[in-house]
Amino acid sequence: MSLAERSAKGDIFVQPSVDGDLPGPRSAELLARQDRRESNARTYPRRLPIAVAEASGSFLRDVDGNVFIDFLTGAGVLSLGHNHPELVRTVTAQLARLTHGLDFPTPAKDAFTEAQLSMLPAPLRDRMKLHFCGPTGGDAVDAALKLCKTATGRGGVVAFQGAFHGSGHAAMAVSGLVRQKAPVADGVPGVHFFPYSYCARCPLDLAPRTCDTNCAAYLEHSLRDGNGGVGRPAAVIMEMVQGEGGAVPARPEFVRRVRALTRELDIPLIVDEVQTGGGRTGTWFAFERYDIEPDVIVASKALSGIGVPVAVILYDRRLDVWEPGAHIGTFRGNQLAFAAGAEAVRIIRRDDVLGNVRRRGEQVAGLLAPLAEKNPWVREARGAGLMWGVELADPRDGSPATGAARRVQASALRRGLVIEVGGRDDCVIRILPPLNVTADVVDTACSILIGAIEECCPVAA
């Protein structure tokens, strides 16, 4: 019986099961063919050596019959898990009506727009406009930067160390990962990087865990100092929780001071919610947790709920100075994503999915947060809602434990759990469960993860 059939019968929990070595023989065959034919830039199958046959809810099965709990969920795009039956029905129905509509108004697009605006905090709903981008978060970042440069007439951008905003030319320019940018000469100029409030690795080498605002103070001083070398930028772009940077939530005081500074200096604040948006942190957008109002919101990954691509920016009407055609893209009219996205909002409200995110987030915190006290290899377990990371460091010298994190990932896979590693030096074990994940699945997955950490990072007697 397939995973989808078991889920349809109410058999939601499927025990993870791995038989034999990974990859299995059929997966190994497909991986070898992929290696011969696909770009060397592929990433996930290198450390997660499986070929996926089917998936449902929080589970996937590979072509060899092994069953895994999926706590990667398409890098966060599957907010309601794999193949949510109501979303499948919605997409199937839309498929027979209209699939591609450029930027013409359609019933599906109108319903999606209404749903997205309705999820904003009340003070923002009437003053924000929505722009449909090419169907990736990176293109939406590009659009946000172009919008702010056009509206302000300025060219510089302030970004933060550890940030990741995408792989396109402009998005890569405002991302912190030097290794990604190094092979590409003549990148987008005018980007200034400042420290992010990552207290486990305090970028200013100050007292960790106690300095809520030193990073903000450094930014404030630099932008107010007429001799500081940084002119007033067109925008400041930041993540509320750095995702690829290692699941690092910003300190509330840091975020609020950055927002106050950008208001004072009339600098548009772009909040990148590509990974956090759609409910990942327990509120529809992560900025709501910080009690701020951004000027521009970038959203993409989870908007359709089922992985059908769509990307948007929402922005203050005062910035809408674009000429027609200023930022276009042939695939900005994905009607399947629009239909699914409107339905996903309805389901999220009906099923109190955001409440589930908060409850399951507290459950994850209770299971993973104590690891830092029990195991000297765990520098910090941190997160918000259902976006968590466990950072590993060598207890002998505090250096990033990259090898240990990769061994944990491999051990977890052998035990039936799909997770990712990321952060600086790839030393952070990351989980992105479906937002409607059950308590039983969270318990099982965290038990597997803890067992993998204990195996790969033993505590000395």
C-alpha cells in the first residue's frame, strides 16, 4: 500500500524503516545516472543519497522501499507536507481551467492576492501592494532591491553577515557566503555587510548571550557618522531568522533598533521572509514576532503550501514608482500556485496550523534545547516555531564541527530521518518539518536525531 493510500485511510503515522545500506541498489542506479547527466551544481543527493519514489504528509519512500520522516520538506516549501489531499484536489481542478496567465487578472490570482493581504497584520493590509515576480525567492529579492533603488534614487544596500538571499547575481551579492561569490567576478557593487546578532558566535567578540544591541549600535554609528565611509543606502535587507546561516533568530532589541534607525534615516527596510514566511515561525511572517512593520516583504517558498512555485513582494504604496514592465517574468502568472495558495490559507486558518507550529515548536525546544547542557559537542540548539538548528563545535578548541554534523546527518538518514546541515562551515544540523506535523512524528524524529548525535558526538566518560 502506498504512503498516500495509508494516509487516506487515516493511517497518518508511518514508522520509518531502512533496510540495508544507503543508497539501496535502485537508488544507486538513479544517482549514478544523475551524476552522468546533471549539472555538478546539484547538492542534496550528495549527502542524502536516496532516489525518492513517493511521499505523503511527513513521510517519503525511496525507490528501494525505505521509509523516512522528512524534516527537510523541499527546503521548507511543503508547509502542509507532501501531497496534502485538499491541495491536490485544488491544483487538479485548476489544471483543467487555466495554468498560465501572465499578469492578467484571474479568479485564482484575485483569491490568492486577497488571501495574502488578509494574512498581514491589520495596520499593513490597506497600505501594502503586491508584486508578482518570477517564481523564485531570489527573483523576488532582486525585485525588492530594484524597487528600493528606484524609489529612493540611491544605490547602496546594507546586508548582514551570515545572510543568504539566493543564488542569482543580485541576491548572491547581498548574501554573506564568500565561497559562493568567489568564482563570479564583477558582482553587484555597493553592498555593505554588518554584523548580525549571532550571540553564540559574537561577531564583535563581546560578551556572548548578554550583548543584545552591540551589532545594532555598530550599524547606527556607521550610518550616522558623516566620516564613516557608508553613505545612506537605498535599502537595508535582513532575515528575522537566518535560515541557511544556521537557523539563527535575531535578538528582538537588535531588530527593533535596526527598524528605528531605518525609519529615522528614511531607508526602506526589506525583510526577507522567503524561508520564514507562511507560518514557519508560528506567525504568518516572522517580523510579527518582533513587533515591527517593514517597508518591503519578500515571500516565496511556502506560499502555495504544496511546492508549486510562486514568489511575491509586498511593499508600502509610497514605494510604487515603477514604470510598467520594470520587473517582469514570463512565469509570474502561475495559476496552479495561486489556487493552491488561497486554499492553503483557508486550511491553515481552519486547522489552527499556526497554533500547531507554536505547540510543536515548544515540543522541539523541550527535546533539543537541553542538548547543550548534556553534550559538550553541542554549542547551541536554537530556533523559532518549526525552524530549528543544532550547532556543533569541537569541545577541545571550539572549532566548527563540520565533519561531526555531516556524520550526524548520515546517521539520522540510516535511522529513517531526512535532515539538512547548514550554517557557517556546515556545522549546524537543521530541521524544517511540515507545519502540520503531529506530536508523535516530532517525538520520533527528535529521538532519532538525538540518537544520531549521541552516536557521532559521544560524551567522554
